[in-house]
Amino acid sequence: MSTVIRRAEPADAEAIAAVHVRSWQAAYPGLMPQAYLDGLTPATRLPVWNRLLGESSPRRTEVLVAETDGAVAGFASLGPGRDEDVDPASVGEVSAIYLMPEVWGAGIGGRLMAAALDSLAAAGYEQAILWVVDGNSRARRFYERGGWRPDGAVQRDESDGFPLTEVRYRRELHR
């Protein structure tokens, strides 16, 4: 399997929307209502990705894709920290990292995360944060293997119409 990590382009929006939906449907059964997961479609996510990737001015959010054998297998989005209790000049955030379920465990997620962290460090950030659904033990193990640790912040997200408890993780960045 040949994998390339690169900056996402507007033409990647449809593939990113598909990864987004497939990964949620595989990762979140039992953590989100099944009816919600069953109702997700790439078409509902596509407008967001078209807008984000089509912005002509410098983007606040950078999106990287992992392309495996010519197809987008995962993506990560990153930028300045968005939380009120962090300094967005020194704390960057990995706001999303998702892979097609069929490539879970193949090392692609680790390479994608390393590229995201390198990009944040190159942009001058000293630390990085991310939020993870509290019950997502697979993701939490992945982050912890990569040096991430819970920093004590917890939030309740009801933006999709149901409650989710999320835990914030943090790690130092090295230039």
C-alpha cells in the first residue's frame, strides 16, 4: 500500500465527505444514536467541505489528506486552538482526524497525525489540543500511544441534537 500525505485540494471535497461519514458510522455505534448515524450521507457533508476547501483567501483551517493507492483514505483538519481557555497564538488544534475503516490499524493514521503535528509546529505552535468522544476508547488509545494526554477539560456537546461528552487531550509540539 503506497500512501502520500498532502494538502487537500477543492477536488478532494467529495472524497473527504465520504471518509467523514464512513468513519463516523464505523466508530460511533453505541456512542451516538444509530438513527443519526444511519442518516449520515456524504451529500450532507459535501457543502461544508466544498466551502472550506474552496476558500480563496488564506484558510484558517488546514486540511491534509492521506492518499493510498490514488484514493483518499483519510483526512485531518488543523488550525489555531478554538477554546476560550487556550492562547490561539501558541496552541494549535487537530479539529478532526478520520480514516476509512478498512485502513484502520495500517499505520496511516499515525502518519497523518505526524504530518498534522509537524504542520502545527512549523506554524509556530508550542502545544496541540484535540477533543475526543469520552467513550471512544479506540481513538483514545491511538492518541495516548502518540503522546497525547487528557488535560482535565471536559465538555458536553449537544450540537447534533443529542448529548456527547468529550474529553480534551493535549501534547507538546517539537520543532
